[in-house]
Amino acid sequence: MKIIHIASEMAPIAKVGGLGDVVYGLAKEQRAQGEKVQIILPHYTSIDHTLLGKEKEVAPGVVEAQYEKLPLLLLGKYAQIYGNDPTSEIKRFASFCHEVMAYLENESFDIIHLHDWPVGLLAPMLKAKNPDTRIVLSIHNFFHQGQCPKDQVENLPFDAIGDPHDKSQINILKGALLNSDAIVAVSPKYAQEILTETGGAGLDQVLKQKQNILTGILNGIDTDYWNPEDDPFLVYHYGMDDIDTAQVGKESNRAHLFHELNMDRIKSPLVCAITRLVPQKGLDNIEKALIFTLENGGNFMLLGSSPCPDTQARFNDLAAKYKGPNLHCHFVFDEKLAHMVYASSDMIIIPSEFEPCGLTQMIAMRYGTVPIVRCTGGLADTVQDGKNGFSCINADDFDKTLSKAFDTYRNHPHIWKELILQGQARDFSWSESAKKYAAIYKTST
């Protein structure tokens, strides 16, 4: 079976968020399971071509390449992945979709796998060209739908992508939903949530028309890359088979990290947040958790930044207000530091307002770090309160949940060890998820 993934991101060469990790991880596992896979991306000027192999321009604006033996096709020339202006984004991705259509004219394939709204325009375009084209659409974030006024763009199939609530607007995701043969949300819980008025963000009724082809498949993580036994970014490696050895490894990494960052290595929990600072991620509870941790004798590390100047200023001010040896805020992307924080921390907080899947909780558990989450989307599918982490349903109860975690850490070490063991025991690799996708492909052909 030949599968063509078409997306706006792929880690690590063109990554903004989890979508890039998913496209890479899924395609890599599918190739390992014997499928023929190709990935088509916009050709961004920011791509580091030193990471690519077998690169050649086969036609104007068409570059063939490889990344870790995954065949890539880079089309066009684009200065950025995303931007703040929805109209310019739609024009940019519409241009890319037209370039994809031209390329596919002479290509054979079994499945076109589209990822989110930026490439969603391809669904109605492909179906108009050939109704037998088999299209699978992955929903990574239903709140981003590709909306802008019709009079701002040209040469789009407006009848197919008109917004259901505003005739003056286009909605590219709507057209993708109605023209796909299978729709996959990135976790089972999220597949249920986007059918509701709250989770559906205006498209719940459209999605209900296609409910019979909707399913949820939990994302995986690259367990070769995220592996504390041989992670090249760690100072001290450790396995999770023996909990006492693992805790020695975590403590050794923590001692090194605290020394490097001039933090006070007191005997207290290290709590971390590794996240984009956007409203979806529960900003108020991130701030409350930081303050709670410091007031209760803990250490806190925040890794992440915000595309919104006001939000970034808010957290800059918070870092300045609570500046001290038990707080470190890092607002610039640092891959090595992220790995070290996963390996050093006792807890990770993920108080998301909504979370289609989430990868950080899976990575954290693989490194023996206990997740504290809000019970939504993929967080609900992966973290069970009192079994492998702590969770709450209501955002207002997150501080109580963090307090419960602190009490367990300090007063019930045997329970804490069991939480770590249960988290480590979960298989978050791409293997099973890729098999579920294979079944979806077969039923949609």
C-alpha cells in the first residue's frame, strides 16, 4: 500500500508543535511495518537542508529528498510555516495545495492522508478530480479550521468550503470533513469531545454528518528518541526496570541541572511545565502551580514561550517577581534542556483547557516523571488518577490535585514509586497506533 502524507509540519525539519512529531513518528513506524510511505511538505526557507539526504530538484519548485530514509517531497517556496494573519495563511496553503494537485497528476497511490486544515483544501479538490480517491483526514486540533472572508481570497471552491454559520466566510476544515473517507481524531476521548457544541467549535453538526467514519486513535511517541537509557542529551542514563536505580539516575541528572542553572538543590519536589504559553494550555493554572510549588517549598521549571506579546510579558513579569534559586523560566527553545528537565523532574503539570492528545505526559512517564493533568482529550486516555498520575475534571480543582500530589510525594513514597512504575509500564510507542491506522486505510479503500 502506498500512503502519501500531506502536512504543514514534520519534525524535526519543519516543526511548530505536536503535529510535526506525529507526521514523522507515524510515517516512520508505517515504513518499519512494510508500508510504502511518502511525505509532502511546503518547502520552507527555514528547513535545515544539512539534515536531508538524496536531495535534488526534479522540476522547478519540486525537490525530492530523504530524512532518515523517509521519502520527502518539498513543493514551492515559503518563508514561514504559520503567521498571525488568517487570510495570508489561507492564500499560502491554498497555493501549496494547488502545487500538490499538479504533482499528483502523474503519481500513483492508494491513500492520501491529510493532516489538519492547512492541507484540507485538497479533499474537495481531489474528490472533484476523481471521486474514487481515498482520503483519510487526521484532526490534530479542531479549533483551527482555516477561516477567513471569501472576498479576501480567489480561486477556491467556495461552495464546498463555505462556513456553515457565516455565508461570507470560508471554512476549509468543513470541506475536508465532508470530502474524506475516514476521519481520525488523535485520541479516543477527543473524538467524542469534538462532537459536542463546546468541542466542535462550530463544526459539530457538520462532523455529526460523518460520525459513522469518525474514530479516535491515540498518538504515539518515538520511543527510540525518547529513551532515558541512551538519550544523548542526558548527563546520566538510567533504565526504568528498577525503580531505585531509576531514581538514582534522575537525582544525578537533577544535581547536574541544578548546578548548571544555579538553582538550590533542596530536598523537595521538582515540578516542571514544558509547553507553549497559549490559552489552550491553561495559563491561569500554570501560574497558580508555579506559585503553589514555591510557597510549598518546591522547585519549579518552566520551559516555553508565547506567540502573544501580552502573554509573554505576563510570564516574564511572573519570572521576575518570583526570581530566586528555586525557580527557572526558560523562554527560548532548547532541546537538550527539555530532555534534561524530563529526566530530572518529579512531576509535570499539564492543566490544559482542552488537549487533543498531548505528548508531554507520555514522554514524562517514560522518564519516570509523574503527570498532573486536567482530564480532557488524550490526557484522559493516558493518565488515570491515582494509578499513573493525578487528574481532575474541573480546571478550578487543579490546585487541589497538585496539593494531593505533593502530599503523596512527601508522605507516601511507596505509592509514589507505584505511580512511576505504572506510568513506565504503558506502551506509548507508535506500533499499535500504526496498526490501527492500517485497518482504517483498508476499510476506506
